[in-house]
Amino acid sequence: VSIGREGPFVHMAAIIATQLTRVPFFASIRQSPFLARQMQAVAVAVGVATCFGAPVGGVLFAIEVTSTIFMVSNLWKCFFCSAWSIVMFRTLHEIAAIATYD
């Protein structure tokens, strides 16, 4: 069964978000179910945005998937994190490409 490109990216982003809550700096997020759901919605947006290079598309997908629990206050958080994920992904991709040519 093919799940496309975005499935693994969204899954990895959700796993990373969940594992980040184990870091002491993010302990307050783990203790609050509301903040944990916000973090997962942002992780969904980051996964889709990183896959396709479209932060607005990631935000819209996160709204669609998490429509029953999505808060309007998450829009800018999702967009900001999606935009930075694209910048980091492209930067690391270029660094890896340069490293393979040497």
C-alpha cells in the first residue's frame, strides 16, 4: 500500500514532537494535554510543509486533519514552524549534496 511522500514526513514530525516533550525544557507541554495537542497539530503542519515545500499547504492540511481540536491561535505557530522547517530541510539538503560531491 502506497502512502505517498507526506505520510512518512508527518509521522517523523509527530514522533520528533512527542520525543521533544521528554526533554526537561518542554516538560510543561507533556503535563498539559491541551499543549500536547497543539504541538501535534504543529508537527502535522511541519511534516506536510517539509515534504512539499509549502508552509501554507502544511497549515491548511493541519487544519483539515485536526479540525475538531484546531485552535485559531495555532495558525501562526503552524506557519512559523512550517517555514523554518522548510529552511532547515533545504539547508541540510544542500549541505549533504555538497558533502557527497567532495
